[in-house]
Amino acid sequence: MPLLDEDRLFPPEPALRDLARALYEDVRDLPIVSPHGHTDPRWFAENQPFPDPAQLFVTPDHYVFRMLASQGVALTDLGVPRVDGGPTETDGRKIWRLFASNYHLFAGTPSRLWLDHSFQHVFGIDRRLSAQTADWYYDHISDCLTRPEFLPRALYERFGIEVLATTEAATDDLRWHRAIRESGWRGRVVTAYRPDGVIDPEMPGFADNVALLGQQTGFDTATWAGYLDAHRARRAYFREFGATSSDHGHPSARTEDLPQAEAAALFQKAQRGDCTPAEADAFRGHMLTEMARMSLEDGLVLQIHPGSRRNHSDAVMAMFGRDKGFDIPGRTDYVTALRPLLNAVGMRPDLTVILFTLDESSYARELAPLAGAYPCLRLGPPWWFHDSPEGMRRFREMTTETAGFSNTVGFNDDTRAFCSIPARHDVARRVDCAFLAALVATGRLDSEEAPLLAHELTYGLAKRAYRL
Amino acid sequence: MPLLDEDRLFPPEPALRDLARALYEDVRDLPIVSPHGHTDPRWFAENQPFPDPAQLFVTPDHYVFRMLASQGVALTDLGVPRVDGGPTETDGRKIWRLFASNYHLFAGTPSRLWLDHSFQHVFGIDRRLSAQTADWYYDHISDCLTRPEFLPRALYERFGIEVLATTEAATDDLRWHRAIRESGWRGRVVTAYRPDGVIDPEMPGFADNVALLGQQTGFDTATWAGYLDAHRARRAYFREFGATSSDHGHPSARTEDLPQAEAAALFQKAQRGDCTPAEADAFRGHMLTEMARMSLEDGLVLQIHPGSRRNHSDAVMAMFGRDKGFDIPGRTDYVTALRPLLNAVGMRPDLTVILFTLDESSYARELAPLAGAYPCLRLGPPWWFHDSPEGMRRFREMTTETAGFSNTVGFNDDTRAFCSIPARHDVARRVDCAFLAALVATGRLDSEEAPLLAHELTYGLAKRAYRL
Amino acid sequence: MPLLDEDRLFPPEPALRDLARALYEDVRDLPIVSPHGHTDPRWFAENQPFPDPAQLFVTPDHYVFRMLASQGVALTDLGVPRVDGGPTETDGRKIWRLFASNYHLFAGTPSRLWLDHSFQHVFGIDRRLSAQTADWYYDHISDCLTRPEFLPRALYERFGIEVLATTEAATDDLRWHRAIRESGWRGRVVTAYRPDGVIDPEMPGFADNVALLGQQTGFDTATWAGYLDAHRARRAYFREFGATSSDHGHPSARTEDLPQAEAAALFQKAQRGDCTPAEADAFRGHMLTEMARMSLEDGLVLQIHPGSRRNHSDAVMAMFGRDKGFDIPGRTDYVTALRPLLNAVGMRPDLTVILFTLDESSYARELAPLAGAYPCLRLGPPWWFHDSPEGMRRFREMTTETAGFSNTVGFNDDTRAFCSIPARHDVARRVDCAFLAALVATGRLDSEEAPLLAHELTYGLAKRAYRL
């Protein structure tokens, strides 16, 4: 019996379901455009087999291990590496069994949809994961991973990916992207410019990062002018490796447009490690506006991913480091926060700023009204905790009436989990088709408009918004 | 083929749809009670033809031109007048073609529902607006507008309007209302008292406005007592022209109940232009409580429309002025903000205060609990960005369980777009009937109660709440 | 004709409704586990008849009388007792008639569902309450109340209650719980430890309460160490009467983990009545962490019910006192507020902290991500204004995808209204089954998983989370 219902995520009412299914049939096999994510370019550069099922599905996936942790499973028992190099489980089969015996925890979650999709579509599995089937799964997946058709490039091709963006720090040397290019492989894997490490004075190693940026670009990053030039040069370097966007993960959506002398003074303080938290926040905010100005020069699309209160647990941060599932969203203001940037460059139609949120209460109240007015603004798809069927439905229901579809940018998978990419895009396609079907069935959309919009939401908007 | 689906906005499930349709059939032709809006009384006073299709549908409608602007259309290309009198498009046909070729942007928005309703029901059009049909539309509507049955009074009657409230500044001379009355025309067009210009120390021309109010009423508005008396007199003047309500559009819902000496001192500062922002806010807040006390004397219903961060774009404000689609909602607190007013007069059942919001997160958390307790409070209908099918559904789903239906006040169209009035009321009637049908189908309402409630939501509540 | 639709709250679509009904049939008759509420243990100790219909259904139920008050009914006309002992209506039949003639106000509210359920299932009534049927109802219910099968213990048994938790102040002598135990009756009525009166420096009588706690436990509560020991001793005393939980109703979710010397100093200030509001808030916050530490010693589950702005109307508070329907929710932050407690003890899987909210915007943004990561956290069911069909649906839709089902704790009725207990549990069972049915119908849950989850949501989770 297949793990997945062929009609999953379509509305139960029969006529509506038929409408949704027909829309979906038209877009299900469109190429995947993945304009923002966190896969590892090394996979495609080296094209080596993925190590084992636990390393593929459990240990690196914070969606998976945080849920297990929430029910009392120790992260060390899941093989999550320790900062101090101390003992952590290394037996993939033991990790897998622990995961399998807790698989019921994922009932009703998008992780379950993504995992089952991978199990069925990537590995051809037709039985539910559980304590009973754990070993069978482990053996089966392990066996597959040794075969050429499960190598990263083969999967990329099998998944129908047209373009895949990774995200690299500004100071990354992009060696894996270079290797991909030099390998002659035809897959299109591009980078994105993520300069948090050289923009956020509160990031560990900020001054060193800035100095490294100077070395990499040949500009004197000890000065404000040199620092800005170094960004320009580094953005150009990233553009050589296909980058069409920058990405910024700040604690808030705050922007500033400070006088240059004031920004330069903050930058000096930041290099000396002397910024107060308020000054660090102001500097980050100002740099978003500088980045937007550079986007007007070089065409990079600017993405803002604000509002995560990262590393909420001191104990988890101390033992396991960043990105371990203890990043919790908080309320995020956009209306006041974005005003300096928008007053500086917001009316420029040749600029594209894509806004994301972890605070759904801002969809109808702030984000849709902003994107429904300013020419530069677009709304990113539901992000992180909201990259889910209910989250996607709420996004459409709360943004479409004010911002329409054209101020949105299609789907982002935003994932580190390679096998989940087709699963995530499939969920988005299904939910969007269900939404469009409901509009048709309630007389809010013509039946001939819906397929065109389904195509846009799946493919056209992402290509154009990200200039891919 | 008609532009509109006869069953639009009803639930797709057949039995539920039948229930909703039956409820709707009973209320679809009830008279329109429009207790709050922004149409121009001059239309009804002069009864002249509307100028051209662009002037009717595009140039004055901030819902329409902000969406076009968000996709890069210049406001000057849409004929929006400039503050400096500089060049702006004046060729109605060019504006209309630009609008028509971008009409697809409105897919899924309430503007599309309102526009199509006007096209079909007011102008008898049966083809979709597009670049291809732009000229046909323009010619057809232009032709209609020259005919007597498309004059403002004829449309008022055709729309089945029983009463229509406009909104005038406290210092408006109400000349057009006087002209309507003197014309002998039987339409009931009433005014509403909007004193923001003489209450908000931060409004341009505040002191001059207050002085004018003194001249108009014969009271010495240089003094606090005279200022309050002038309000009383001006409210009485507005009541002569049918006003049953006042309306207040403050940045927040803040109220205060200051000692009179303190309020008087703030008022002196305000007249001198010396208020700090905090003092201006306190003065506005105090005046809401004074207005509520006057309402207890003269019976005017008090409406509070808070929470818009107006004129968000400095560039748009500088070039085009206020009300140009760049007013963005923000988070709004009601629980703390309203307490002073409610402690002063909130338990008086002979007072009616109608609360609106642009922050839907306050519906279930703050507004329904407040209105479900204080005798003076009623909840206004979904406002502005939320005056839409999804917005109306969320309003009912998030307020009914705590506040019931009786603490709501029916629908407001709140519009400047005359032709959209029947369209907007029709949307509200359909969505409310769909909501009631769902309550019946899920055993939360008796089938004999639903038609009575449909009538109340359409007609009864608005008449009684607004004392019309 | 029955008052209640047998299929109420199930989805209207026929196939989905069948799925929901089948799930519900399996759980409808499961025993009621009521792990948190506010019924009066005296009822079960004395087992005397309830006085009259008005005293049973109207006068003590703040859901009911606040709605009547919101439409202008005076609380004195409903018999609500006055703080000053002044006149209030005492004629039950007059109160009942007033209630009955306003029963239409409850259309669409959960109160209506609960009341009709009680009328039909407890009192066998088959006609709608109205002015016309008021006297018939009054006579019928009055007559029933004199009969042995309507005594509190008989109803407890008829309702199928397996365990019922009440809530008592830390300084309560638990005399009624003792009397229940000594009576030999087999009903399981347990207490819960609610120490707000000895933890919140802003509660009237705080110092006296602390002194009384000292007398009751034999510890010197004038000292910080003695105060903590007194808590330990009193928790042990409560555990003798079945308590498995403590409960904390603070204005916010703020927690602190202060140095002991600092906490001790605040405690001294609090006893002298010298705390500033900020210090009182810090002390309350610190005590939550102390309570959590004690929970690690004695196993009590810690419940946090934050965010009510209590006694919003000064006039109602002055005339009628606390808990009179004028407690209004406000925005509540959890992410920052809970961090000190979570950093202190949050990774301990042997601790259970159950979080409630009156701010639904925190469900998907804060609460589900927190409970989906920290081992100690669980999400309490929809509370107070959100204990309703739409509220329950939103809770599941906004928490399940991130926190799953296992981080929730089943249903709480949380009520003072004894007859509403089976009604409230029935609503929860129906809404949860409808939610599960929708997951099955949309391919997000296997059909064999759904009945197991329905059982868990109805029974298993509450038993285990509350250690009952």
C-alpha cells in the first residue's frame, strides 16, 4: 500500500477536489525552481554517496530532532555532534531505531509528509516507518545509497530541478561552487550572498570576518568606504557563481538610513567590539539599506528573514551550538521597522526586496498592505514553522485579498534536507491548487484564470522575482 | 456570459450552499443602510454626470491605484493629482487602458468583486476587462454616464439605498448637505461629525481649525470651556443635517480621562503648537472621553477607527498628499487603551461606542471580550483591508463565540467609490449567510433562527446601533 | 424535538462527517478526566441539592452574566452579590425570566451549546428556552433539583467522571476535600495547589496570607528559607488530598531565575508591602522558577495561566468584586518571558510545565515552537474565551504542525459550572474528531491512526500529562 494518498491536501468536497486535482495535474511535473535554501554545494561538487539513513534523515534535520527532543529524547542519542567533541551516538542503526520507534510523534506534521514522500518517491518504500519496520528501512535505504542512481547529481536530475540556490557566508571561498562549475556537470546550482557574519557586530568573530573580507577583495575594510567596496566586490564574486540574491537573517526587521558619518562611526565601534546592543541593532538596520542600494547597482534581489530568537536554550547552545531546533519566533514589527529603507529606495521598481516572517499576525495587518503598495516589495512564501499545509493556506487567505498573487514569489523550500525538496514543492503545489480551486468554486476566479495562476505560483513568479 | 457567479461566496458543499442561498434570497433585496462612508454629498446636491470611467473607477480609488503602484505603475500615469500641481495624466482613456491591461493583478481581491459587480449590475457588461476590451469598456461606460439613469440620484435609488451617511470635518459648512435638503429630493443622505482636525494637535492647521470652529459656533475656542461648548454646538449643527454619529480616526485607541485642569492646559499647549508627541496623544485620548460624555448628552454614536500608520511613504506624501494607499496598519492595543474611557462612562447602556480595528489579532483576544462585557461597546464590521470575504469570515469566526451577534452592528461600506456600495453590501450579505448556514449545518443554530439573524445582520443591527 | 443536533460540530461534507462521527462514536462514552477546574468541593462533601435554576445556571456563571450585562442588563438584576451587601435580586424566578427572555443573545456561542446540552442531557428538556418557556423551565428544573438523582454525587456519577480536580488557594484548609475523603464516597475529587495569594505581592492580604501559610506549616515564613519550606510542606499537604498539579494565574508569563539573595530581598520587600510594580512582577516571575524546582522534587505538574487583565472595570470591581466577567485578555509574550525558567530547568524531561494562553497569536508563533523543542513543556487546551468550537479548531490548526499531538494534554473544562462539564468535554471530543477526520480525508493521517489519536486526545494525554 502506498504511503501517500494520491489526493492528499486536496479539499474533501468532491467537486472542489476534482477542480484542485485538475489544476495540480497541470503543474505537478513542472521543473523545480528552488531560489532559496541551505543544501550543501559539496554534495554536487563531489557527487559522493550520502553516508547512511540516519545521516540523511535524522541527525542534520532540526525539524526532526527537535520534535524527538521535545518528548525527552537526548540529542546525543540522535548523533547530534557536540561542540566539545564529546561522545555522541555514531551507530546509524541505533539512531534510526530510536527515530523509527518515535515516528508516531510526527502525525499531523509536515515532516511526516516530507519524510513519507521521500520514502515512497525516492526509495520506493510502501510500508509505514515504525519500530517494527526500522531495520528493514535501514537496510533498504542503506542499500540504495550505494547505487549510482542515488548519488547527489542523479537525484538532482531525478527531482526535476531546474535551478537550486544554496546560501553561503560572504567570506566563503565558494570552492564547491567552483568545483561544480569546473566539473562540467550541467546542473544549475547557484549561490546566494549571506553577509550576516560581516554585518552583524554581535556575531562571533565579526572583526576577523571583516578583516578576511578585506583580504579576499583587496579593499581596506578597516575603513567604512573600503568596507562598502569590499561588499560590492564580494557580491560581484558571488554573482560569478550564479548568485541572484542576498539574504539577511537579522533578529528584527529593523532598517535605518543613517548619515554616512554616523554609519562609519558605528562601523568603527563594531570592529572594536564596542557596540552596545542598540548600536549593533542600528548598524545591522543601516546595512540593510546599504545592501538595498547595492542591489540597485548590481541587481541582486534582497531577502530579509527576520524575527527568529535564536539559540533560546543556553544549555543546547553550549553543548551543541547553533541551528539545533531551539530557535523560537517572536513578534515582529514591519511597519515602523522597514520605513527607513522604504523611504530611501522603496519606490524604485527596479529593486526587489522579499520579506519573510515567522509572525503570521503580520500577514494581513502589515505585510500584505506594504507589499500591496511599495513597488520594491514582494512577500516570500510561508517560512520555517509555517512551511506546512495549514501555514500555506493561512498565507494565501491572509495576503491574497490585499496583495494579490503578483506580489508573492512562488515557493522556497529553504531546506538542508535534500530529499525533502520535491516533497516540499509538491506540498506547495497541492495547497496552492486547493486554494485556487476554492476561489473558482466560490466565484472569485474564472476557471480559465486558475491554470495560468497555478503555473505562475509554481514556476513563473519564482523565476521572475529571483531573476533566475 | 455574466461576469459574476450567481452562487459566489457560498460554500461549495451542496447542502450547505443550498442553506446559504436560501438565507441570502431573503435578504438580497433588503434596502441598503450605509451608516458610515466617504461618498461626496456634492454628487447628490448637484446631481451632475460622473466625468469619465477613469475618474469613476481608477483615479480616486486608493484600493485600485495602490495595487497598480505596487507593480511599478507610476501614480502620475493613473492621473493621481500632484500636490505641486505638476503634470499628471489627464487623458481618461489612457488611464483606463493602463488599468485594463493590469486588471489581472486584482485576481482574488475584493476590488475585483466590487468592480465586476459594478460593471455587470450598474453598466450591464458581460465580458471581462482586459487590454483587449479596454476601449469597448471605456466607450460603453462613457456613454452610460451621459444618460439620466446614471446620474448620482438615479443610482442612489437604483441601488436601493435607504440611508447613506457621509463624513465631514467638524469645520465643514455642510453646504452640500444643505443643498440636498433644499433640493426637495427624497434621498436620505446624512452627515457624520469627524472632528480630527480640531482634536488632533498634530494635524496641519490645528490652531486655525479651532479658531474657525469658534467663529462657526460663536464660542470662544481660545478657552477650554469655550472649546467644549463649540463642540457641543457643532455636533448640534451636524445633527440638524441628520448626523447620528461622530467618527474618530486616531493613530491609536488610546483614551484618557484627565482632570479638567490638566486637559485645559494641554489644550492651551496644543493651540500654541507646543505639544510633545506624547502630549498630543494624551490630548487626543482625553477628547475621546469628552466626546463620549457629549454623546451621553446628545445621543451621537461614537465611532473609533484607530491604528492606521498613515502616510508611510514620505515620497508619496510629498508628491501626492494624504490618502494615497500608503496607510499601513499596525498593532493596536485596546485593553489598556480604552480603560480610561470605559471607567468613565463604559457601563452606561445609553452610550454606544463602535470599535473598529485594522489588527485582526485583537478580534478574539481583546475586542470580543470587551464588547461581550461593557454595555456601551459594539464591534464595527471588518474595516478597510479586512472588508473582504476572508476578512468577514475571520471576523465572524473570531468574535461571535465571545460577543455574539448582538454586539455587532451590521455592515459598513466605508467607501469613496459610489458604484461599489451595492457590491460591498452584497459581499457582506453573502458571507454572513454562508456563516449562518455553517452554524445551522453544524448544529450551532436552529434553522428558524438563521433567517432572523440574516435580517438582523443585513438591516436591523445597523439601524438600531446607529440610531437611524 | 431535541435541542441538540446529533451531528453537531461535525463537518457538513457527508464523507467527512461519516469519518468524524465514527471516530466520535468510539470516544463519546469514555470516562471524563477533568484535570483542571473550579468546581466547589463542598458540593461533593455535603451532597446537598443545588438551590434553584438561577443559582445553578445564571448567577455564578461569568460567561452568562457578562453577555447579559453587555446588552445592558444590570448585574444586580441577575442576583450577582454586592461587595457592600447591598440589595441584589434574590427571586430566582425573576432572574430566570430575565435570562430566558435574553437567551437569543447566546446564539452562536459555546454557552448556548453547554446550556442546551445540560438542559437536554441533565434535565431531559426538549424545547428551546425563551420568554415563553421560562416558567416551564424553572418549574421543571426546580422539581428535578429536589430529587436524589440530581444531587452532586449522583450527577458526578451520571456524568461518567473518573477524576475531577478542583483548585484551592495555598492557605485553604481543604476541609471539604477532607470531608469527601472521610465520607467514604468513591468519587475521585482532587485538589490543586494555587498559591497566587502567597506569591503575588500585589494580591490583597499578601503579608497576612504568608503569615497564615507559616502557621499552617510550622515554618517561619518571615524568612526566605522558611517561606520556601512552607511551600514545600503545603504542597505535600495538598498532595495528601490528591493534588498532582499547581496552578499559577499571573498577569504575564514572565519568569525569572534570580540569585537567591536577590529573591530573598524582594520577598522581604513584598512582606512589607514595599514592592514597586516591577519588583512585584519580578518576584512572581522568580517564584515560578522556584515552583518548577519544587516540582522536580515532588512531581507536581506546573500550570501557567497568564495574560488576563483582571478587573478591567473599576466600577464592577468596586461593586461586585473579582471574577465578574470583566477580565480581558491582552497580548502575552512567551519567548522572552519563559527563558529564565527554561534555562534553569527546561531540559529536564521529568518536569512538566503546561502553558495556557489567552493570546491565540502566540499558538503558531511561540507556543508550538517552544513545546516542540523543550522536553518539559506541554500546551494546555484552548482556554476561557477560546474554549469553543472555533477556538479549538484554531488551536489544532495552529499548533499541530509544529508541536504534534503529543505535546498537548487533552482537554480541561476549567469550569465553575458543574452541569457544563459533560457538555464541554463533548464539544472537545467532537471538534477533535472533526479535526482528525479532516486529516484523514486529506491524506495527512492514516485511517488506523485516527482512532488511537482520538482516544489519546480524549483520555490518554490528560491522564499522563497530569499524572492522574
